[in-house]
Amino acid sequence: MSDILRQNYFSLFDLPVSFAIDLDELQSRYRQLQRLLHPDRYASASEQERRISVQQTAHLNEAFHNLQDLPRRARYLLELKGIGFDDDKDTHFDGAFLMQQMELREELEAIAQAKDPLEKITQFLSELEQYRQTMYAELESLFADETSENLQTAKQTVQKIRFLNRLQQEAEEQEEDLLADV
């Protein structure tokens, strides 16, 4: 187990390097490794062994959370395949996506003035989730046929999902504000 820190996330859990993974298997293997590596098991060990245990557990937790979350899994998979991300520079999107983002933001801003803002925000969040699920299905299809072009399209899709996640977070914050005013 000493090489845990050098293993990629998929091999750590003995899973295939693939976008489509068995989440139940991931969860099961995570629990097994967590029991094996948890720092509490090393309470009476040397300082070095305790430090290594903490590092391994941190790596295990990071790996688990990255594989459990679809956009993070896709991004990690792309990075394993040599496709890098620069979140500050990779901001070029097609016009249709940018227009859609502007429309969604305008829709979110208008919700506060709607007749029933809670109903509207619930509907808005539901639509965002449907859109995101469509993008997840697109990612699954792109990773099923890993051509160079498909991997670049997958990268763009991951970046688009990041925008949608930010918009969802803003909408959820607005929803909390609306609920606090009720």
C-alpha cells in the first residue's frame, strides 16, 4: 500500500480507466481502503507512519470525490489522456452556448420579480439539471469513442458544465434567500 500516492485514481480503486464506472463498486472499495488506511489505525505507530497514513487518506479521499463526481471524473480522465486544462485561458465557447448562458442569467435575474419566485426558481433548477444530464450523456458517448476530436469536444463539454454548475450555485443561493424571506 505504500505506492498509493503514485497510483492514478482508477487503479487505486481497481477500476477500469473509463468514464463509465460502477459507483457501487467505487463506494465499496473506498470503504475498504478507508478502513485500511485511516489514521486512527496508526495512533501508536511512528510519526512517519502516521504522516504517511494522513497523506494516503487525503489522496484516497481526493480520488474518491473526483471519481464520484461526473464532471471531475471527466476532467481527470482527459488529463490522464494528455489533455490539459487552463481555466483562465480556456474560455472560448461557441456563440450558441454563450447566448444560452446570457439568456439563462437573464432568466435567473428575472425570477426575483416573478409572481411566484419559489416556483420559478424550482423550475429553473430543474431545467438546469435536465440540461446537465444531457451533457453527461454526451460525455459518455464521447468517451465511448475516444478519437482526438471527441476528446477535445469532451473537454469543451466539461468546461460548459463548469459554467452550468456556477449558475446552479447562484440559483440555489437565490432560492435560499427567497426561502429566508418567506
